[in-house]
Amino acid sequence: MKTTPLLLFIPLLMTSGALAAGQDDFNVQTASSRMVKHEDGSRSYFEKTGDGKGMKKTTYNIRNVLVSVTLYKRGPFGELRSCLIFDGQKNELFFVRYGYDGNANLREEQMFDSRTKELVRRFLYTYDAMGNRSKPVCITLVKSTKDIETHAVPTAPEKDPFADDFKKKNK
């Protein structure tokens, strides 16, 4: 019987007594990690970095093959400032930087090709009167490639899995 990392991951959490399911749209939570299963059957694991100033997202497809690794850096108030995106073979593909308005709302993601340093894609956000973030407007600035199409979705999580940790810290 083939055991997937997910099956190994959950018993490990259960033995530590740190399993919490169903909160904040994340299927599994511990103090330093989150796991979410996507509608297509793929899953992403989010982990805090050792210094707490970053986050790592590792995504696997439904066949348990590593698809991508994203390393995020945070600013002084816990906001995501930038990230590096790697493919499943851990080749660096993109550098992304995030821009915020005066209310700390994410307004833009700028994605650069790591090899050419060329700006390849922008995601622009607006907010409604209730403060809800819109789906992004995507602007692709170069001819599409397989890597660009594979990463055609925003890199900023719709919900930061560790945002509450920073809200508590910065009060």
C-alpha cells in the first residue's frame, strides 16, 4: 500500500495534540503550519519560517507530485512583501512583489521572470465599500509561455493563513 505524505502528516499532528480542523477554510492547522485541499484535489501546505518573517507554500497535485514551492517574505507588520516561485524541480521561475495602499489593502502584484528580470504579469485589486477584495484584473505583458500559464493565478493567498498571528502581535 502506497502511503501519501498527507496520510503521514495527519497522524503526526494528531499525536502532537495540535490538530484543529475546519477553521478559517484551512483543513489542518498547527501553530506553525496549515494545509488546504483545493477543489481539484491538489493541496497546499503553508509553513512559517523559523524566524517568523516568512512563509513557505508547497503545492502537490492529485498524484502527490510536487508542483511548486513559493517562499514569501513579510514586512514589519506581517504583510506579505514579496515571494519567489519555484517549479516542482525547484528551479526559480518568478519573483513577485506586492503593493499596498494607505489602509494596508493589497492593490497590486507584480510578477517578474527570474531569468530575464522582465515584468511579465500584473494583478490589480479593488475593494468594495465593505472592504472585500475583488477578483484581480490580470494583465500579461509578454508572450505566454508554459511557466507563465501555469502561474496564471495570483500568488497572494486570498486569506493569509497566519494573518491572525500578526494582528495579535501588532496590537
